[in-house]
Amino acid sequence: MKRTTLSLPDDLAQALAREARRRSTSASAVARDALAKHLYLVPGEARPVPFAALGHSGHRTTARDMEDLLAREWDDDARNR
């Protein structure tokens, strides 16, 4: 496991500590769980597919332009990580 240091605003650090106490676990465990859920890395849960509704775009050329649309969507997704 890799150790990482995070800087948190006071209110977020307090909320993290409060949740750790509520669960009777460490702040690290709560942070790992929250990050895994946020990044869709929870085993057994499906990751949302951002372009799943492309067929309902209202544009008549969606099928023809599919390769360009997918490339654009994946590039945007990679930049947002």
C-alpha cells in the first residue's frame, strides 16, 4: 500500500474524523472508501458509461460520427482525472 499525504480544509478534516469515529475505524479507511466510491473502483459495482445515451442525442448524424464522439468523450474523461 502506498502512503499519501493530503491537505484538507478544517471542515473536511473534522467531517472525516467524525465519520471515522462513527464507524469505529481510522480516517484512512474512511478516505480510502470514499475515494474508491468516487473513482468507481468498488468491486461488484458497475462503472457509469458517460456516453451511454449517445443514441438519444437528437442529432441525425450520431451513428456516422460515433468514432469522433467517442474519441472526444474519452479525451475529456482522461483530462478530468
